[in-house]
Amino acid sequence: MRKSARAGSGVSNSAAPTAPYRRHSCGLYLHVPLCVSRCSYCAFVSTTELEQRGRLVSAIAGELDTLGRRAGRELRTLYFGGGTPSLLGAAELATIMAALRRWFVVAPGAEFTLEANPEDVAEERLQRWARLGVTRLSLGVQSFDENILRRLGRRHSAVKARWAVAAALAHGFTVSLDLMVGVPGEGAKQVEQSITEVLQLLPHHVSVYLLELDKPTPLAALATRCPDTFPDEDAAARAYLQVGKALVGAGYHHYEVSNFARPGFSARHNLRYWLGRSVLGVGPAAAGQVGRQRFANVEDIQLYLERLEAGSSPRAWARTLSEHELGVERLMLGLRLAQGVGEGAVQRLAPPEFCEQLQAFLALGLARRRGRRVRLTPRGWLVSSELLAYLV
Ligand SMILES: C[S@@+](CC[C@H](N)C(=O)[O-])C[C@H]1O[C@@H](n2cnc3c(N)ncnc32)[C@H](O)[C@@H]1O
Ligand code: SF4
């Protein structure tokens, strides 16, 4: 029988403040910028200099102390992303959680996600994460094809990925799995294989990302040198639609451009961003928003360490968004979601060229209207930049 990691048993806050904080609930994203090695497609802020980990953990704990003293709140969602938070050892996680619990109340039933590289998943770690109160594991599987995994520079094998997903499910975590499509070496067979494997494992949530090559990564350089190594744009789009159709056929809800969930398992933390709700950000390059205030930390890891060690703020910038900016942004984010946006908001906030293009999307079946709401279809999401360009 499955043990439940969802009950929040490890999320005790005995020393943390309570009453006034409940009025100001929010989410918190904590960026752990450590990786054993760099994957060939990845441009996330992270370092492979693992000897920095002690300084980084102290700096993150220090930032939590400063932030919490000013803005301690009840946390409805907590997300440890990266980088590779699954690399953190027991003492490092304990340091971070102690700082967090000094100033924040983790709400009963809160969603607490930890991103994990399948290679790092082990029985003892799963138990540790459950004890800490982690309720959800997001596993960077990417592919079930060994050749593709090697080309992507992943540390794990397909065999390890299968085991990691099954073990996380057996420990009672809500499990999300990342897949990438449009990757070199991908053909119809590999896409079918991904679908079969996912439907055998049946995680609660699946993220399907179309490979992005707009940042300077080794894979982007390869795409310039040897474009034939990659599926063309149409094949990548077909793969995205095919995986999506299979997931929807198996009962998953395609609730956001890249995200699919079994009923009740949409990513609550990510939904906070898409719905414009408050999220605090901690760690290098972390960003956040509270009400109309938007802010981000410096991306440079050394600068982040130096700032915190000197007792100064890691903020790169902070600014207040205007009502109009917020409204337009909600339109853009709303169109990423299956729930779409209200037509009233479109008429109030969007320029006439956007409305004309939206009519064209509706006529082509790239968007649908239901009642007073309008939403993009999966084919519409694939070409959404041609619509959203009129909003910026
Ligand atoms: C921070 S990473 C995941 C956690 C962990 N570091 C790992 O790799 O297992 C978040 C996800 O973004 C996706 N991703 C990263 N770079 C991408 C790119 N260039 N194009 C598309 N998806 C990408 C991958 O699916 C990855 O699992
Ligand atoms: S995909 Fe994950 S493990 Fe790979 S370099 Fe990026 S953050 Fe690190």
C-alpha cells in the first residue's frame, strides 16, 4: 500500500509565527543553482562547481532570514527548483528548512514540490524528502530513449528514469514528469515509446516541452551546424500534438500549453504565476511578485554570494507594474491556460490588431469560444506567438 507523503506530516511549524501571516498567503520559489554536469540544451542559471554548495546554502538561508523578517507569510505552495535541488544533502536541506520555518508558516495541505534529476532518486532520499514535508516530485525524465538521453547530456538512463518514477509513486508523492520533444534523434518510434512509457507509469502530471534553441547552448550550436540531426519544425509540432492527444485520451487534462494533469493534480505553484498570484523568489536569478510589485535577484551566482555575504540585498531590480501592464500580462498568461480569457478583458485591454488576429485564429480553429470566454486550442498554442506579438 502507498504511504502518503501528502498529509504534511513533516511540515511542522512549531517555532514559526502564526496569526497575522495567514492573511498574506503566497507561494515561494527557491532556486538551487547546482548541477553535477550541464545538459546540452539547458540555459538555466546553475553552476557545476559543487564546492560552492556550502556558501550557497548559507547565502540562501541568509536571504530567507532577511526576507522572512520583513515579509514572513503563510505559504500555500513551496517550490524548490533549479538547477538540481535533489543534489542537496540532509544537512543542507535542514539548514534551508530551518531558516524557512523561522519566518514562514507552511499552510496545512500546502503543495511542496522538489525538482529531482532521476539519477538522484534513491530510497533513502525519498524517505528524507517525505520527512521534510515534500509532497510533489518533478522528475526531469526528458526521454525514454537511451541515445537521446546521451545526446541531451543527461546523467540518467531510461531504466533509472522508469525506476525513479515508480519509486516516487510508491512512496506516495504526487509525481510530475518532464518530457522534451523536437530533440535530436527523435522520430515517430521514439515519440510512441515516450507515450507508451508514460501511460504505463501513469504519473499525476506531465510537462511536455518543445525544445527551445534560442539561448546559446551546445545543442543550439549543433542545430546551426547540423540542422538535419533534428526533427524539422513540423515533425516537432506533430510530436507535441501526438503526445498531447494520447495523454488527453488517457484522462489527463491539457490545462496549460506544456502541462497535463490527472483530475485534481494541476501544478498549484505554477498556476500561481499564470493567474498572477503572489510568489516570493529566493536564490540566484529567482524572481517574484507580490500584488503589483515585481522583483528579481541577480543572475550571477558569484555576485549573489558576494551580496549576501556582505549583508546587502541580492535584488537586481524591483518595480511596480501599472494596472494596464498587469491586465495585458494576465491576458497573455490566461491564453496559455485551457480556461482562456474573458472576451470583456480582451475588448478592454487588447489593441484592434490583436482582436483581428484573434478572429482569424477563431476562423482557423486555432482558438475556440465558449460562452463569454475564448481559449487557444493545442494547434493554436503552437503558433500563439503570432497572436501574442500584438499584445507586446
Ligand atoms: C530546471 S529543469 C528540471 C530539473 C532538473 N534540473 C533536471 O534536469 O532533472 C526544468 C525542465 O525544463 C526543461 N527544459 C530545460 N531547458 C529546455 C530547453 N532548452 N527547451 C525545452 N525545455 C527545456 C526540461 O524538461 C527540464 O526538465
Ligand atoms: S536540465 Fe537540469 S540538470 Fe540539466 S543542466 Fe539544466 S538544470 Fe542542470
